[in-house]
Amino acid sequence: MMLTTRITAIVLTCLYLAFPALAAEDAMNILPKDSPVPGGVAVVTLGTLDSPPPKAYYQGKRVITLKPAEHWVAVVGLPLSAKPGPASLKVTRGTASTSVSFEIKAKDYPAQYLTIKNKRQVNPNAEDMKRIQAEKQRSDDARNRFTETELDTLRLQPPAYGRRSSAFGLRRFFNKQPRNPHAGLDIAAPAGTPILSPADGTVVETGHYFFNGNVVFIDHGQGLVTMYCHMQAIDVNKGDKVSTRQPIGKIGATGRVTGPHLHWGVTLNGNSVDPELLLSSSPFSKP
Ligand SMILES: [Zn+2]
């Protein structure tokens, strides 16, 4: 009897001690890596109050809020053009509004020089430019959504397995001419390699784009949108609900490429961020 009581006491003590640690570890498996740099993700603590749940805005745009443990946090996508220094979020609870500040740190991304044989893909003609503008509008519409959803996790499964052929953020030169920085992660693998949805979501756009080739955009909720480019085949339709690790298509070499690979883009509150900050495991070593 006494022994049982002692064991119960020990178990209760262990549980009590284990809870804060579990909560922190839990948060790590739910939240992206905190990297408040241009093209990175800022994880900003908002507080403990439960109701009403907070809404947070960065540069006027709604950002993700969730409560992985005892605190509410905002998960903010920072544009590659963000200036290092003080930044702030507007946080509202019901009718109350406050400002929460955070710091953007500097990061230098390396340069990358690529040679493209198809000169029109580097210097498009007037007709191409019209098409590129229309596709940019469709892509912006897909990436700037905010769907009210509760998110269980912001950790994404690898969308494909292969070799890291280009990291996020590289300052790019095509045929020695400066172009937009690399706003995604390139995973090189043979054409036909399956591409899997990294989380549950809804397909909000598909198409064949001038630069990006065959594309798919998936809305995972609260402004988290992922993009797949240069696909050989698209195996989903606009409006389809997809689940984690469901095949959505195959790796290919369509659009402006130097070889078959998946260009994977991750958008938070309308800004392209480094996909590697959200991955739950590496796409560069097959499990
Ligand atoms: Zn790419």
C-alpha cells in the first residue's frame, strides 16, 4: 500500500516535471525555425491570454497565429527585401489593439551565375512580357490568400527527395545579367520523380507558365501557400483537397531550367521564405 503511494507520488512528480519540457519540445515540432532575417521567418511571442484569440498583422497583412504550448505566437514571413533593424506587428484582440516589436537581423546571400541557352527566357519579347505579367497576377493571387484555418503544425514533409541544386535566396545572374533572387529551394532528381504534398491543403492554381513551366499552388491555410514549378506532369486539379504526402505530380524540366528539378516555393503572408526553415526532415537523404 505504502509502496503504491510512493510510486504514485514519483510518477506524479515525473509528470509534473516532464510537462514544461514536453511543451517546449512540442513547440519545436510545430513551429518553423526562428530566423528573423530577410527571406526568413520570425516567431514572435504574443502572450498567454486565451480569449479572444489574437490576430496579428505585418505590413498590413494578416500573419499566422497559433498556440503550440502556453503562449500564443505569430509566425511572420519576412520578404527578401526586408531591411535589418526594428520591426513590429499590430496585434488585435477583439477591439483592443497593441504593437509588438521584434528585430530583423542581417543576412548576406551568395551570388549564383547561370547560363541559359534559350535567350528568349532571359530577354523575353513584348508578347512574352504580356504573358509573364498575366501569370504573375495569377501567381500573386494564389500566394496572397488568407484562409481562416486552425493549423496543427507548420512543419512540412519533404515534397520530394533529391539533391540540393540551389538554396533559397541566391542573388541570380542569368547569362551575366542580374535577375530576381532565387525565391525557392531547388531539389534536383530524375524527371518523373513523384512530388508529394508537404501538408494538408487545397489546390488553388495550376498552369503552364513562361518561366516556371508546369505549376501547382497549394493553400494550407492562414497564408501558408506552397508552389511547385517545372513539373513534367500535374496530377491534381484546381479545387482538389490534398492530404499530407499525397502525390500531386512529377519532377520535370519545363520552363526556364538547366535540368530536371523541383523548384519549391513557400509563402507566408505573401512573402517567399526559405522552405528549409519549415521542413520536418531533410529532402536530401531518403528515409
Ligand atoms: Zn529554383
